[in-house]
Amino acid sequence: MSRHSIGALDTFPEGAGTKIEIGSATIAVFRVEDCVYAIADRCSHAEASLSEGELFGFEIECPRHGAEFDIRTGAVCSLPATKPVASYTTEITNGEVVLTIEDEASDE
Ligand code: FES
């Protein structure tokens, strides 16, 4: 497990995605009011960046074919994707967003 400070809360635009890279992980970060959520940036259906999608409440719509994922859990909410994406724990400490990456798990 590793923890990473990824920037001040105020630097993340509300209601939109931000792509960040930590080591080999590409992560889509979303701010909703004063909370931040993070999921894998790659859609589980095909090659597309979820940080470039449109956010509806807590659901991000893939910009390529329109599958939706819950940014709180990575769960898939609509076709054509059928598999979830990874989600990451975030917390805000003294105005800084801290993201935790658990030990690498193999893709299935
Ligand atoms: S690439 Fe995301 S729904 Fe197809």
C-alpha cells in the first residue's frame, strides 16, 4: 500500500475529471463538492479515458461508447461495459488530497 499527496482540493475542478499518473497507474480523479473520488482512468470495455467523460452525479459516462461507472466504487452501471474498474481510497488532509494505492492486483 502506498499513499500519495496529489494536490490541493481546490486544484481539482468540480464536476469534471482530472487525469493523474502515479507510477504505472493512470487514475481519473473527480471532485464532487468537497469530496474526491478516484477510479482507474481506462474504461473496462475498450480503450478510452474515463477522466474525459461527462459526470452525472456520481456516474461518469465513458466518452467512447457511453458506458457508465460509479466513481465511488468503480462499479459498472450501464452497458456496453460489463466489468468494473478499480477504485482508490482518497482522503483530504489539511486541504490536500491523499490517494491510497493498494498493492498491485493482477488484471482479470
Ligand atoms: S470504451 Fe468505454 S464504453 Fe466502450
